[in-house]
Amino acid sequence: MDFKASLSEKSKYIEEKIRIFAPKEEGYQKSVIEAMNYSLMAGGKRLRPILIMETYRLCGGKDDRFLPYSIAIEMIHTYSLVHDDLPALDNDDLRRGKPTNHKVYGEAMAILAGDALLNHAFQIMLEGSLKYDKPENSLRAAYEISKGAGIYGMIGGQVVDVESENKKIDKDKLDFIHLNKTAAMIVGSIRSGAILADSSEEKLEALSNYANNIGLAFQIIDDILDIEGDEKILGKHIGSDIDNEKSTYPSIIGMEESKKIAKKLIENAKSELEIFGENAEFLTNLADYIIARDK
């Protein structure tokens, strides 16, 4: 099975589990649950939950202990997209080929849906942590995801991103934005999967380095696709970074140099996986996929 077929199969598996974990659309609060599920079920690569699953298995995990964390991180990722699309931030009206949440449900409900997705993610993780042995690993995994999503991760990166609009910033500050806004959640995914499987510190360190490299490369490719991408394939409007006068890798160091750096990051990422031998085939192929992706 080639990598894209494998990724699609894993994505479908996660999709099925998301439908099981998604809150039922009932009760007086039904409207916010409908808004939550609208964005949660809108598709996407499901990369972060797959990373938790794959690193859990790579480090010796045999059961489905990873599932609450996989679902939770997809809910956190979805909430961030719902809020990113709001008029006060990126002001987008298209996400994954569909109208953005606030275009369908209004700004107030979109804000509440994002809040609800974030809170429900932690409810699912905490509930899951009560079902297995070694609860310290469950708590450590939840901590990694919390950190990746918070002020020392995604939110921290978003803050600096917002404050940097309409300004010229240097590469160090841009790296801070990318490593926190995008890479931190990928790091949290990979570290939590390894921790749930009781990974050794040596393997956890190698996976953390891998995650940082692919996370930064992923965002650099996003910067490139915002200029060179196909809107129909991406499922969102291109040129939003230019419209919002955001600094990006291409705008700071040029398109060709950006592509070179992304390629080098992918090479570094793959070298970190040597400790796992052939068992890391999926993560190795994922690194190659990131550099070649068109959406």
C-alpha cells in the first residue's frame, strides 16, 4: 500500500471514531453542539490524531488507549480553526471547501462552538485517563497536549502572529510564530502518543526532534501554498497571508530559499527516526509527504 492510500485509510479510521465521540445534537444547548459538529465533521487530513496513534504503536502500544487523546487533539485543532476564521482574526469565509463556522452559525455561536470544542477535548481526555493503568502516563500525555495548545504553544504563536500583522519581522520571530502556532501541536501529538506507550526517554527525545522539524516544515509549506497553491485543491482561499500583510518565509527570505530550508528540515526529521529502524516507515513517508503536499 502506498503512503497516500495508507494515510487515507488511517484518516477514515479516525473519522469513524470522531463520529462515535462527537457529542449528540440534543438538549437546550443543541445549537452549539450542531455548530461544534459542523466544523469537527468537515473533513481534513486528521494528521494530529494519526500522529498520536502512530507514535503510540511505534513505541509499543497495542490497544486503543490513544483514542481519547487523538479525538481530543482534533477537537482542539478544530476549535483553533473556527476561531482563526473569525472576522477579528483571519476573516475567512471558506474552510475545507465549506463556508466557515461563523458564516453558517453567526459569530457568537462560532465563538461558543470553539470554546465548547476546547473544553470537551479535556473532558474526553480526563475521562479516558480513568480507564487504564499507569494513570501518570495519561496525565503526562494530557499535559503535553495542554502545553502544545496553550500560551507556551499554539496560543503563544497566534498572539505574536496577530501582533506582527502589517509589520516587518525578522526570521527569528517568524520561527517563534511557526514553532508555536503550528509545530507545538504536532510536538504535543507525537510526545503524547509516545508517553502513553511508556516510551524510553531516548526515543521520546528523537521523536520530539522529528516533530519540531516536520512542524516547522509544514508551516513553511503552508506559506508557500498560500502563494503557489491551487484554491480548489486547498479548499480555502489563497493569498490570505498577503491580504492580511503577514510576514511569511517567502516574504522574508524568498521562495527558493524557503523551499531549500523546508527540504533540509525534512531531511533532519528523517534522520531522527534511525533509532526505530524500519518500524518508522510511516513517519518517514509522512515527512516526504509534507514536503511534496499540495493541500
